[in-house]
Amino acid sequence: MPTDDYEIEDIKVLEGLQAVRKRPAMYIGSTDKKGLHHLVYEVVDNSIDEALSGYCTLIEVVLKQDGSVSVTDNGRGIPVEIHKKYDKPGVEIAMTMLHAGGKFDKTAYKVSGGLHGVGVSVVNALSKWLEVEVKRNKKKYYQRFEGGTPVGNLKEIGTADGTGTKVTFYPDTEIFEEIAFDYETLSKRLQELAFLNKGLTIRIENENDGRQEQFSYDGGIIQYVKYINKNKNCLFNEPIYIRGEKNGVDIEIAIQYTDGYTENIFTFVNNINTHEGGTHLSGFKAGITRVINDYGKRNVFKKDEILSGEDIREGLTAILSCKIPEPQFEGQTKTRLGNSELKGIVESLIYDKLSIFLEENPTISGVVLDKALRASRAREAARRARELTRRKGLIESSALPGKLADCSSKDATQSELYLVEGDSAGGSAKQGRDREFHAILPLRGKILNVEKSRLDKILENKEILAIISAMGTGIGDEFNIDKARYYKVIIMTDADVDGAHIRTLLLTFFFRYMRELIEAGFVYIAQPPLYKIVKGKQELYAYSEKEKNKIIQDIGKASIHRYKGLGEMNPPQLWETTMDPAHRILKRVTVEDAVAANLLFSILMGEDVEARREFIEQHAKEVMNLDI
Ligand code: 0RA
């Protein structure tokens, strides 16, 4: 029988989880698709912690037919023993008490205190039901919860070989807007986790369509860099690998150069992508700049020659992964590392180790120095080109492009810029728009592929120049979001392969030269309808196959028109279906998964023509609906 104290404790616990249900966003960020997927990451994080402690080698995620998800690992199993203070088995404590994990589990690099890392009890609180199975002490245990509350005690249900934990949960439909998991989203994150934790095997399976994958990388981030550079021309074969440990901070770096012009540095802290950078990234940049300049001075430079950080990072692909006992995350999305000691630790690590590597590998050093020197010269030429365009007034906001039909509002927060494919659709958009808030910029020619060109070439492209001057923000290092003339930039292209191509080119440009615009959530993709369905006087629009089928089911026989281009709609139709804020559908572009976006960009835009053809054939549908 429970004692009085125990009941009081019980009520407190219930209150704890009630708080999570009341304000889910405080614990998992949001209750949209992103928050939903976060539930899976939360459970997986616990298994990863077990792997980081050296006890778990396999994690398996299964999307079940009934809509639930299971996460299984072969770790030690959540303790089933009765915890003296709470008089309950560890499993029940872990599932019902907020932040219980940390209290009896002190692993070196817990992600708790990180981005979310709130513990599996939060997942329980936000699930309609959750079942946990533990294999421990040669026995198998089971407990079920509903809405976070145990229905029955932890039970022994049989014998077991080995150890491990399996958590199966069904998200609560009263909490989440939708509860359908996206295989692709989960798979990408799990692959990333497998790259970041070498030797760990992660499997994913979708019982609904039989898809399954297994990720396992003995080379860890070395393989990650190779994967990112898969379709690029690399300047040397094996990525340079650096590892070091200091004051409980574990740092791994993998580096490879390509013949491209962009830099791709991805940084992680305790497996969390630090999109906003921070002290570790500053240390990395300072270290690599210093070590390459010092090597250059000793070996190749003429007197007084010096390379800028940008020159040195042209064509660089790098992964920097840090495991830190007490990370401090800052910034708008809590993805900037604040720990001040990291700058020095990373800087001296890369300086010392890369210095030795460069001395021992003169051929590679020569190639890298040569690349940086070329970059330096090209940048000088680009600076002159920019100066020239500026003198001509081409990229000043005072000289707006002739093709731009600007809006009358001067309030940027309310203003929207539509980038429209083709002059004819551009014309319709100009007639159909709301003049007060909608600016229209028709794009005629092909947009330059910025992935293949340096800045001086890019600034010769009329379409791109028009976008830059319309936006008013400048680009690259000079980008200033405070000068944005519109808080929404909406890409409006045809729903065909050409449209997808133009959209990708534009996104590549924004990704490379105005990334902050994407990060601020200013970039959108318009969703024109795919079908017009006419029955008698009734005209309906469908934006997906599914919607079309539903409409046909509801209204019966009707004539169906498939839209091929924006040009098929007259101005009022274009307004009604695609531009009217009351009805339109806009997809916001995110750089959430910059690695995946970059990979897609390089496959679609890079050197390897064969890879591009294959990719487009395999993913024609996704490319059409590209939402990176
Ligand atoms: C607390 C202590 C121990 C393991 C775990 C928690 C643990 C939690 C999860 C969650 C998912 N998988 C997990 N695997 C392990 C260590 C207990 C011991 O000393 O044996």
C-alpha cells in the first residue's frame, strides 16, 4: 500500500506531465510536424547517450502500421530496480518524471540542456499511449502508459537474451496538428547521427511501404565529408582527419577540398547541428587561416603575401564535431555555441595538427595553397567587378530594376516580392496583384548557376542583379537583412521540370549569397493549383493529387484540367488561386537540413552530369515539389 508521502509524490509527478501537456511547445518547440518528429529524436537521443557511454551498438526505428513508432536499442536497458526515494522502478520514474534521466544517469555527454534534451517522459506525456519493454537480468519487462499515466505496474513478461530498451509510442492527436511521420525526414536525421557516432548502426524501417535503410559508418565524419563531396571534384582523395581531447572536451574534424567555389562547414555539438555557429566555428576559422598562412610564409609566398580566411575556405568541405559536458546554446534557434573555452581549444588543435600534416604531405599542401592563391586573385577581380557595378549604380536600391513592378507600401514588413517565371505569367501577376503590398519581378532568361561561378561572373547576370537590387540587402559578406525591402520573397514558377529547375537555381542563389534571408524565414515558394475541376458552373482548384481525387469523389463526374504553366491562368484566376493571402498556399523555405539541401544542390547543379540525370529520373516527383 502506498504511504501518504507517496501519494503526494504521485500528484506532483502527475502535475509535472500535466504541465507538458498544457504547454507542449515549451518542451518540444512546437506541435507541428517539426515537434512531432522531435518525439522520435528525443527517444533516439536516449539510446545515443547509451551508445556514447559505450553500451549500445544498434538502434532501430520502425514506423508501424498503426501509426505508432518504436525505437529499440541494445543498451543496458532502463533500470527496472526499485528506486528507494521514489519507491518505484527506474523505468516508471524515467517515463513519468520530468528530467528524471539526468538524476540517475550521469553519462559524459548528455544532450540534456541542449537544444531540447528534455527526456523521454515528455514523449510519454504527449503520447496517447506508450509502451516500454526492457531486457535486463535475463528477463523481459513491460509497462504501458496512456496520456502519460501508467496503466498497470511494470511487469515481468518473460525471459530475454541480452539487454536493451524498446519504446513504442502513439502521438496524442489532441496535442499534435498531424501525426503522420515522414520517413525521409527521420531517415536523414538518423543517417546524420550514424555519421556523427562512428561504429553505431542505425536502422529505419517503414512498415507501411516496406522501405528500410541501415546506416553504419566506421569512418564516421571522414565518411560524412566524402558523402557530401560525392559528386564534386576533390583536390585530394582522403579527407584530413584531426582528433583531440582537452578538459573533457572531445573534438573531431574532417576536411577535404573541392575545385568548387563555395565553403561547406558543418558544425555539431553533442550531435546537434549548430547552424548559427559559435565559439567552436570561430576557433576553426581562426586556426585554419593561421596555419595555412604560416605554411605559405615558410614555403611558397612572396614577401608580404597574405591570404584571407575566405580565400582559404574556398572549396572547403569540413565537419567539426564537438562533444562537450556542459554546452551553452545561444542564439535565436539555440544553435550557437557559447562556451568561450572552445575557441582556443579548437584553434590550437587545428593549428598544431594541420601544421604537422602540411609539413608531412607537401603534395596536398601545394594543391591547397594553390587553390587559395587562385581564390585570392579571383576575389580581387571580383572586388573590382563589384566596384564597377556599384559605380554604375547597378546594385544600389536607389536604382530599382526596370522590370520591377514595385508595390506602393513602403513598409517592408508588409511587402512581398514575387519572382515570377516568364514575362507572360509576370504580366498576369502584375495585373492580378494587390498593388499595395505585392511587387512583381518577372524573370525571363535562365538564372545563372551560382554553384559553378565566382562572384564576378554572378554579377554579370541580369536576372540576379535585378533580384539583388530589388531586395536592397546586398549579398555575401555585405548582406544586411535590415535593408530588406520585402519580408516575403515568393518564388512563383510553373509546375513542370523547367519551373523546378529555375526554382532550384534561385534557391541555390539565396542559399549561397543571402542565406540569412532563408534563416529569417523570408523565402517562400508559391503553390499554384495542379488542377482545375469544372462541373457546370462550379469551378474548383486542387493543389495535389490527393485533393483532386477527393473532389472528384465528392462531386462525381466533372471535367479535369491539368495546369501546365502559370500562363494558363488569367490575372483574376492567378490572384484567386496563388496570390490572394486569404486562399493561397505558400511553402516556407528552411535551411533546417543544410547538408541535405547542399547535397541536393550539388547533385542537381554540380559537375556530375550523369548523377544529375539519374537523380532527376529517380526523384522527378520530389524535384517538382522541391521544398528545401
Ligand atoms: C539510466 C541508467 C542506465 C541506463 C539508462 C538509464 C538507459 C536509458 C535508456 C533510454 C533508452 N534506452 C536506454 N538505455 C539505457 C544504466 C543502468 C545500469 O547501470 O545498468
